[in-house]
Amino acid sequence: MSKTRSIGNVKHIGGNKYILRISAGFDEYGKRIQLSRTIEATSETDAERQLMKFYSERDKLTQARTSEAPTTLQGLYDEFEKNHINKLRPNTQDYYTNMWTRYLKEYGKTKLKSLTPKSVYGILDKTKVGDKTKRAVYGMLFTMCRRGVNWGYMDKNPCENVDPPKYIAAEKRPYNETELTDVIEAMKNEPVRNQLFFYCAAMLGMRRSEIAALKWGDIDFEAKTVSIRRAAGKAAGRGAYAAGTKNTRSERVLNLPDTLATLFRLHRAEQNEHRFKLGSKWIDEGWVFTKWGGGMIYVDTLTNTWTDFLKAHPKLEKTNFNALRHTAATLMIKNNVAVSTVSGILGHAQTSTTLNIYTHAIEDAKKEALHTMENIFNLKPAKTKV
């Protein structure tokens, strides 16, 4: 049973335990401060006596509570770093740290209670960077303030009433089938490792971080599958590392075509030969793709290898390594593979992600489908009277 007094509330929760609740005024945001304490008491009268004592300590407790709450943007960032950033992947930690240091730290003394949509616009206007980076600054500020609201440090997120900086990402440039044929022909003369980089991206739709983090235990030659279990990253002071995949759906099993299985076997034979030559100098960690001594490669190795390949073949159409993954997706959609299946192969968190990224490819596939139906029905344009 709960009994309310003018100074607070006493609630019996069983045995000799009670919960005391008191109101301790309002914080600097005008939000009511509610304090509670679980006690042991010999009787209800004893509990009420302890309620009086608890109430007499309210000023001290309120001061302690409000002094712990951040009042500036710097204080909010410190909480954000401790309770959010430090739980993320190392490269994401580096991203947030760099964003704060380079673009937001100079506004650290800004009072949270004075952080309004107008002041957010002011911060963005003073941030002299490209549209992509400016949108990233807005995104970080939005996330920090949203966490601040969730943690009770702010009543509302001022960024919600701010229009995000406009940024239109460059359209992804996948290869069409003719261009891809030329690339495949040129790729035949490349080292086996480089061929695998290419085919894992352009045929299986793998991310470069997933390719770099492959281990031999992920490849099942009998079942003809390759399992995506982790992703590679790079962080300051740590170098190359492997962590969990981008999202839960990114952890997936893909069928391994015979041509790729053959290349993987050739690559393993070459690696074993090199390993034998190095002897004790080889560090065996099970990576499919390694540095000279067996250690994990950097994700940038794939990008640099692809860049060098294109430089050596100037007649080929130029595109970045990530576009090879988009080539795989576009060709699957064009050849009527269900979007849900494409999404699963790519490891997107949601099918809607695939729909958003490959809108043009999906629209082209729709047109092709309707042309096919038109041919099936053998329809001809109706004659019009002149």
C-alpha cells in the first residue's frame, strides 16, 4: 500500500522494505526532479521518519544530481563518448572522434539549454566544408542530442526542427555487360589473388571489408559455400582488425561457383608454398588474404590493387572497387532475380535498403518485363483514323 504525504510518498513493497519518493523541485530545463530510495524499516512509522530525513537531504541530493548532468555540448559529448562511442567498432570510434575534434569541439562551451534550431543552423553555416561532410556534422549533432534527450539531459532535440544539409550522393557507376566482358578478359592475366578480389565483389557482391576478413575456415569446398562471418577495419593505433559484420543480415552463407572454388584452391596452394619458404617467420592466423608474413591485410589493399589494375589497362572504363559490388546487384536485378534475394546476397539490413539503392535498375527491369509481356501478347499499336 502506498501513502502520500505533503513531502513525499511511502510505499510498502513487502517484508520490511519500503520505497520512499520525494519531489526535489525542478532542474535547469524546468523538468521536475523526482528522487527515490529503497529502505528497510521496522514499521510504517519508522518508514515515515526516514522519509522526513530523506526530504531534509533533498537540497544536497539535488545539487549532486544536477552537477553530474552535463550542461554544455562538451559535457554531452563526454557522456556520448563514454556511453555510446566506446561501444562501437574501432573505425567508427575514430570517425566520431575525428568529427568532434575537427568540426564541433570549438562549440563545446555552448550551453545545452541554449542549443536551439537557430544555433544549430549557426554551427552548420560556420562549418566550411563540402555538402557531404556538413551533412555528417549534422548527423553527429542530431545523434548526440537524441541521446541527450534519452538520458534526460535535454527536453527535446533541437536538430529535429533543422532541415538536414542537402547532399546528393554521386550515382553509383556499375559496369554494364559489355564493359564487364572487357574487364574479365583483362583480369585473366592478373595474379590469382587479384582475380579473387575482383570476383568476390563482382560475382558474389561482397563488401571489400568482408573479402579482407575471410578465413580459410569460412570456405567449404565440399558444400561449395563461403560464409561471411566478420568484417575488416582499420583504426588509429590498432591497424587492421576484424570485428562483427555490418549488421545481423550481413552474416550470411553464399554459394561458391566452381570457377571461384578453383581460384581459391590455386590461391591456397600458392599461399602454402610461400608459407613453407618463410618457415617460422610466417604468422598463421588463418587469413585467406595476407600480408607478406601471414598477417591480416588492410581493406585499402583491395582498393589500391584495383586502382593499379585500371591504370595498367587504360582502355577499360574507370570505376571504384565498391562499384563492383553494385555491378553484381544490378546484373542480378536485370536478370530478374527477386529483390529480396538480391538483398540477402548483399547482406543489406532491410530489403528497403536494396530498393532505395537500386531504384534505377529496378525500374529498368520493370520496363524490360513489360516489353517481354508485350512481345508475348504480340501487341501492335492501334491504328488511328486521320
